[in-house]
Amino acid sequence: MTLTAHQRTVLNYITEFQSKRGYSPSLADLAIAFGVRSKNSVAKVVNTLVSEKQIEKDARPFREAMGKA
């Protein structure tokens, strides 16, 4: 399946965010960046990118992925 223009835009944003900050944006970050209130709408795009093997989703919970203080 070919990505839509919106999916490509989100993928490009994620890639640029990662290269600038060294970590991936949260769903809240993506929702703010694209001017939507619902993280669910962003999650649908992210899940599509995962299923299309454009990105990988870390299976670890956020706190575990961040390490222990």
C-alpha cells in the first residue's frame, strides 16, 4: 500500500523530530504539531505507519523505556 500525503507528512515529522531531539515524539506531541485534539486520530496514523513497516513502535512501557532514576 502506498502512503497518503498526510501519512508521509507525519512520517517526515517523526523522522525530523527524532534526528533533532534524539527520541521519538509522543502522541501528544504529534497531536499538537498537527493541530488535532484527539491523540486517537494520531494513533491511527502511527499504527498505519507501523503496519506498513515505515516505523517501529517500542513495546516497552514509557517509564521503563526511559530508565530508572
